[in-house]
Amino acid sequence: MISESMEALGKKRSTIREIFEYGNARAKVVGRENIYDFSLGNPNVPAPQAVTDEINRLVREEAPEVLHGYTSAPGLDYVREAMAESLNSRFGTHFVKDNFYMTVGAAASICITLKAIACPGDEFVVPAPFFPEYRCWIEHTVNCKCVVVPASPADFQIDFDAFEKSLNTHTKAVIINSPNNPSGAVYSEDTVKKLATILTDASRKFGHPIYLISDEPYREIVYDGLKLPFVTKYYNNTFVCYSFSKSLSMPGERIGYVLVPDEMEDSKDVFAAVCGAGRILGFVNAPSMFQRVAARCATLTSDISIYERNRDILYNGLINAGFSCVKPRGAFYMFPRALEADEKAFCERAKKYDLLLVPGGDFGCPGHVRISYCVKTDMIERSIPVFEKLAKEYR
Amino acid sequence: MISESMEALGKKRSTIREIFEYGNARAKVVGRENIYDFSLGNPNVPAPQAVTDEINRLVREEAPEVLHGYTSAPGLDYVREAMAESLNSRFGTHFVKDNFYMTVGAAASICITLKAIACPGDEFVVPAPFFPEYRCWIEHTVNCKCVVVPASPADFQIDFDAFEKSLNTHTKAVIINSPNNPSGAVYSEDTVKKLATILTDASRKFGHPIYLISDEPYREIVYDGLKLPFVTKYYNNTFVCYSFSKSLSMPGERIGYVLVPDEMEDSKDVFAAVCGAGRILGFVNAPSMFQRVAARCATLTSDISIYERNRDILYNGLINAGFSCVKPRGAFYMFPRALEADEKAFCERAKKYDLLLVPGGDFGCPGHVRISYCVKTDMIERSIPVFEKLAKEYR
């Protein structure tokens, strides 16, 4: 007499959480220093000092009934202006406040976007590897079909032949995530251009816009001085779903936005639908104090160089140990090939060494394992000989 | 090619917001001191000092990557324990942390509860007067039927004859809101007992539990030393949807909970469905810092005596001016009968005196108008002669 699908979703333990909790239990037996837990994507680098400073300033200077009061549903005007200015200054865009709807993080941004555009019978295309919650939201938040495009494991860009075949008259949108969780790949400008060309042609062919939903919580976490192609500049019908969770290391505070560019077809109507969807999903306004913190800190980040150093140590260590892995250019995940075909069996074997890795199956990419390196550098250094021991078993 | 219903919901201006914005424009012409804006339910009494103190303590003492980090989906254990203790100490209940799922406010709590229990074809019963968003959530969040029970305007308790007739085999749940927005009525123990008896009988008759969803954001805002009957003690299959928005004057921060008591039928399964629904609506965890603030301040409130004083001045003023009104015992709304049958025409006439009132139609109770008195006491005092002038027109 309750919703069976909600009950099942609530009961199905997340694989990642299970591994994390196994690690906590195991740490009590063998000591925390002997556990190499690479399961969670919880930033370990603290938020920039400016976050703390702005919280202190706000409680000191603002009247509490204003600071903690309702904001308008899309967010405070000056906050949305700060979002626009931050992107304009960094990416040469021309956004204004009315392009932004502030949300309680990227999960909310994506659910709101899906709810705003989904009609019965729609299909949503997701190139693998992908964040597993996409499937849940497509199937259960809007009751549509999730169409997975197999991964291109040589570089984790997009297999465009497979991608083109996945599009049809029912396709409503494509969800991309670059820098990518779990592969750490960053889509090149060529990839984004080709994606735009294919979607433009397909929209014409099928007689309706196919939207691009660009999920960008890792946008600022890129390495090697890489410049990220900002997707709305290549394809007009793009929603940007953003969160400050990773860039400012405050995932618990739930603050992000949906960006609907003016260049989108019927952008005012679409923005209205985003407002309607926010209301219907039970979001009244994004948290008022952290809206203000995000405005003050919109162009700042945590110390990304720590993640880059972690990447280098881990990548070199894995390659030396004989692993095969696409070098991540962003985010804080590495996605090497497992050393046997069944990556779940491989993860079980790694567990014997107290190396906690996440199987790639839920990400739509079996045969690989995800390693989250938003952890202490010291633990990564100590883990390298352990990865070597594990690899030796397979020689 | 987008969702028409979401677009329509985003475009439909809230009547309350329209009146509020009219007031702001009008204030520029005649001066803010000459506008009597009773439209919004935004608390004007500041949060207790303990809220500010706890924020200061948290940023001073907690590591930022922990303070702002993810919490488990239902919320931090110690926070949920504090929720249980706060209720147990005040209401003699026996809750434990696992009865609580922390949310981003009451709107989220209700949407999550609806999503957890709704099945296709379900009906949800709402006694008038009711908060207008209930209808939107029932119709659009879970695509079910909203069945309105006409108000009992003599006391704004429940018209039980009409209520019993509204129940049938499709009834999944009843949503109540006491203290009530817009009437300020507080359900008596007799009302809650009778409600429980009818729902118990109907559940037996129709062969499935009919849930009670108790929306309680105004629970602590009661006057005249009134003791509120805590609903789960009278009816086992009760969800409590709570928010700290009003009690702690922090509606912008979005913090509340869903409470699933152990006494509920299959309570563990229902709680799992609540977790599933939270996930599917895009809520990852309730904001991490304000979870902690709520835990510290769970038994505190803003200075409620200010609202009580406002109520007394306004109520006496209206009665003396010839209005007919049920005396509110809680919340910060008054719901007098309009002085003509068409309450919209009455509100338009009041507007000529710069008295901004909200018509009762959207609350399921035409012929009445809502007056929000969470405003400066001084404005209420100055408004009384204006209400008198307005009333004179009708003599």
C-alpha cells in the first residue's frame, strides 16, 4: 500500500556506501592506517578560508530575519548576478541573472531539469561511464527510458557511432558529465563540437530540440592547465547543472544552480518550466545563507593542486604496477581496467589487501574500477606497494 | 516539447506574491509607513540568539571538510537523536533517531511523504482551509486526486460529516495542518480523537491503512498556554512533516524532517520508501550546517509572545470594527469573514485603503480573507483605524 519502487530504492544499499561502511568496520579491526579506502567522492581538501570568513561576516552584519529569511524561488538577485559574472569573466559568456535558478545542489538541478522537460514516452541518452543516479532519476523521477551509450574505453570521450544510433524521435535530452565521474576524463573541444553537430542535425531530423544537460560539479577541478570548453558556447539548447559541492568542498550544504541560456529555444518558457519543476519537487528556495556564501566565493576553489598531486602519485604508481588506465584530466577519480574480466571479483580480491575500490558496473562500464583520490596524499603513497602486491597476483 | 504543466506552474504567479509586489510598488508612491501589508507569512521576529551562537561555534570548532561535508541521507545520527529527545521531553513520546529523516523543510517533507506512499489512482483528502501548495503537490508531484473537505467556518475544526463522506477505497492519506495556515485554528484533542476514530474505522472498512500526514511547521506557535495534542499519540499511521522555518525564524535555510513512528504499520518499509523518495526527488542530504544548528536549538523558539501580542491587538481591533472572526489560537494568521460575499471584491476595496489582504479562495475557503500578522506591532496598531474606515463602508 506504499510505493513499491520507492521502498525498493530506499532499501537498495548503494554499493559505494556498503564498501565505505565495510572499511569503517575493518578499520576497527586492523587500524585506520592499514585501510586504503578509495570508495567515496567526499572532498578531503577543506573549503577556502573565504567560505568561513563570509559566514562570519554574514552572521555579524546581516539581520537574522533577513539572512535566514525566504528568498525568491529562483534565488536572490545579487546572488544570481554573481553567478553570471563569475562565468562571464572566466568563459567569455554573456549570462544575466535571469538565466539562473539556484538549487540545493547538482542532484536537485538535474531532477528539476528532467521534470521541466520530460513528457510521457521520452528517452534520455547517457554516454557511459556515467554517475549511477542518472538512471534512477530518469526512470523514477520522470518515468522515462534511460538509453546508455557504451563507453569508449581508449580515452573515455564519446563513441559517436554508437551515440548517433541511440538517437531517435523519442530522444528528449542527453546527459553529459565532464570532467567525468568515474573516469576523470574531460571532453575535448573536438568532442563537444562533434556532439553539438550531431545534436543539431538530429534535432532537425526529428523535428524538435534535443537538449543537452551538462552536469558540471567538477568544472573547476581540471589539471595540466587544461581549458574546459564551456558547453553553451557550442550548443544553444544546453542546460548547465552546477553545484559548489566539489569546487568549494561543501557538498553537505547543498548549493548549486540550473542555467538556462537566452540562446535556448523558447528560453523564457523553459525557465518558467524550471521554476514550476522546482516548486513541484518541493524546493522552495536554495538555502539562504549559502546562496550568499556561493555568491562571495563563486570564482574561488579549494586547493585543487592537492588533487593534482594525488593524481600524479596514484597514476604513476598504477602504471608502474602494470595497470592500464586513461590518465584523468579532471575531477578526483581514476578508472583503471580491472586485472580480470569480472571487476567485482577483482574488487573482492583487492579487499583482501584492504584496498577498497568500486566496481564499474553501476557506472555502465564493467571491467573497470573507480578509485576516488580525494583522500590524504599520505594514504595514496602508502597504497602504491599494496597495489603492486595485488597486481603481482595476476602475473 | 517541454512539460506543459511545469511551464504553467512556473508562470502562474502566486496571488500572495502578486499582492506583496503590488505593496512594494505602492510603497514607493505613498511611503512604506502608509502601506498595511498583511500578505506574506515570512517571520519578522528574529531567530533566537542561540542560532547565531551555534553558527559561530561550528565554524570556530569544526573542521570545514566535516562541517560542510556530506551527511548520511537521513541526516547525522546525533542530530536525529536531538530531534527525538526534543519531542520526547515535550510530548511524552518515545521516538528514536531512526524515526527521523531530515529534509530541506516542510515542503520537501510533504513531497517526500507523498512520493513514498502514492500509487496510481490514489486520492488525498484535504480539509479546508488548507495551504494551497497541497493541491499542486498532490496533483503534480504524484499525479493523484486532491479531495477537498469544505471548511467548518464556525470554529475551523473539521466538518466530520463531510469528512467521512470524502473517504473511499481510493483514499491513501489525509493532510492536516494544525496550527492552521490560513485560519490560525488549532485542532482540539476532541478533533484529533474523532479524526483517529474515523480513520481507524475507514482503514478497517477499506482494508488498507489510511495515513494521516500532519504538517506542523507552526507546532510551537500556540497561544493562551494551549497544549497541542501530539498526533502520533492518537493515530499510529501518522507521518509528521516538520520544519524549523517558523519556530526558529529561519525559513530560508530549509531544514525540517519527516517523522515515521515505530507504531506505524510496516514502519521500517515505510521509512525505506521515505529514503527512496528523498533520493528520487533530488534531495541528497539536508543542509549539513543547519542540521547541526537545528539539533542545538530544537527545543528553542523565537519570541512567540510578539506574535501573541499582535494577535490580541488585531483580533480586538477587528471585532470592535464589526468583523466576524474565529479567534486564532496559533500560527500567525487571522482569517476573518469578508464584509461582502465576494472576498476578492472585498480585497480590492481594502486595497484602496492600502490594506493588503489575501482572498480565501486558494485556501479552499472563499468568503474569508487571510491576514498575516508576523509583522511589526506598530503597523498593526496603525492599521486598526483603517480597518474601521473600511468596515464603515459596509454599514
